[in-house]
Amino acid sequence: MRKKELGLSTHEIGRKTVITAPTGAVYLSEFMETLPAGILNKKETGCGATTVVLENGENVIVACPTRQLIINKVNQYPNTRCSYKLFAVQKGIGQNHIEDYIKECQGKQPIKIMVTYDSFPRVYAVMKLQSIECKIVVDEYQEILDAYIYRNAAIRSLLNVLKGVPNVTYLSATPIPYQWRPSELEGLPEYEIEWENSVRIMPFRIKSNHPLAIVANIIRNHKLGHPFELKGNKVEEYFFFVNSVSAIRGIIKSAKLSPNEVKIICAKDEINKKKLEGFTIGEASGTNKTFTFCTKTAFYGADFYSKAGLVVITSEGYAKSSLLDISTDIVQI
């Protein structure tokens, strides 16, 4: 451990090393200068785990499950807290672009690259070719399990490249249980952050045979001048998490929403563009609109800011994509 971490209280529970956060700490950067190699269960979302490595003095590659997470984070830099320029590598970014960014960083700042799981091997190949040592963070690594189903080749390639590589952190607030872990992750050291005052958000659940109709009614009531109220506080902005673009299209049509009232965040593929004809697929960053709809592409690590916002998570039990309990995703939202 580095100087900042030497005074931390730690203890062992089974296979894990538990790191106790100091009294009053809210962010990992308050007591850690880097992330330990192995599997790290941060236990809380929004605790600034990736911020630690994006703002310290290490060269780092952060591999992420979604393009949206990368764009959201890269757009936050440079800022008043950190002058570093981050570089996003995704489809369309070539080796020459990566090399140009590395050259730009020389003598000015550490290399800070954020990359999708799919594009990680080519970024790492450039770093190896130039003999550049770096920290590697696989963010939201629990997504590896889900992604095996539809991105098997990309995930296998990621894990194969990383096998045996030192200084790799697999990061999550909801780590993969032992029995489901890929063989490439077996035997890695495990760490867990123990927070003094863990924030436990208790969602208000509504069971309905027509969940999409409830969402449409919330929207219609707001437009009629009757916004949702919680303890006397009126909601001004709504964030609807619906993991179905077809369902989003249906809600928009039912509530008679216009493009200027809506922000939609989902995968920018041709199928979705066709389903949402007349509406633009946006980014998590930027100005909020009254009604924001997000699919799973924005669940992981994307930050939303609102002083009077309400999060509504909608799940349809009959849809194949929703057969798993919504609680498997709700921790990330």
C-alpha cells in the first residue's frame, strides 16, 4: 500500500481483505491513492473509485462495459479539480489516434485512457509496444457475466489478454459470486470497502399489470400541472429506466411527448434509430430535459445531476430481457 493507505484499518474475512474507510469518509480518494490489484468490491456506487485512478499520477487504462459510461466520464475532464485530459477509445479510433494521445501526454500528464471492453486489446497492444507500464481497471466487471451471452468473443479476448498481467483491478459494487466467476478470475486477491455510514436507499415499489401505463400517467399528470410530489417536494425532472426501446417508444406515443421534451439514452444502432424515428438518441452528459429515458446502456457508471429529480425504474415481467429480478440492476442505478 502507498503512504496514504498505510494507516488504514484492515482485517481478513474468509478470502477477503476488508478495508475500513476512515470515519466521515465519503470518497475513496480521501484515503486511497490507487486501487489494489485484484477484485475490489467498493460496496457503494458514486464513491469515486474510478476517480482515484483517473486523477492520480499513474498511467491508466479503464475498460468499461458501455460507450455511454466512457463519454459521460471523459466529458467531465479537465475540470477545476484535475487538469488531465482523458482519451476515449471506441469504434472508429485507430492506432494512430492512440499514439498521438500518448505523445501529447509526454512530459505533461499521465496517460488516462478509457476504452470499451471490445477495444481494450488494441489499446493495451500499443502500450506494450511502447513499453509503457500502466494500471488497468476493469470497471463494472460484473457485466462480464452478462456480456458473455452476446459479446462472447470480446469478453474472452479481454480476459485472455489480462490473464497474468500485474496491477489489474476488477472493480464493482456488485461483484460476481464465487460460483459464477470466469476461470480467469480465480485465485485473485479480493478486497472490500467497509463504509461507516452506508447509504441504503429503499425504493418505493408499485406492482402493476400495466407498468408502462403508470409511467405514461405520471408524464400526463406532470404536463397537466400536477407533478409528482415527495414529502412536499415537487418533481421537475424525471429519469425513467426502461430496458426496452420498444417500451420507451410506446410510452412516448401514449403520453404524446414531443422531441423537445425528451432525452433518450440507448445504443445508437440502426434498429433503435428506426424505432425512435423523429427522436434523437442522446448522451447522459449535457443539459437535462423534463423526461429522460434510459436503457441499460446508461445504468452503469453514468452520472446524472438534478436538484429536483425522480428516478422511476420500470420492469415488465413478461419480457425475456426482464426475467431476472430488477434488483440485479437496481444497485447500479
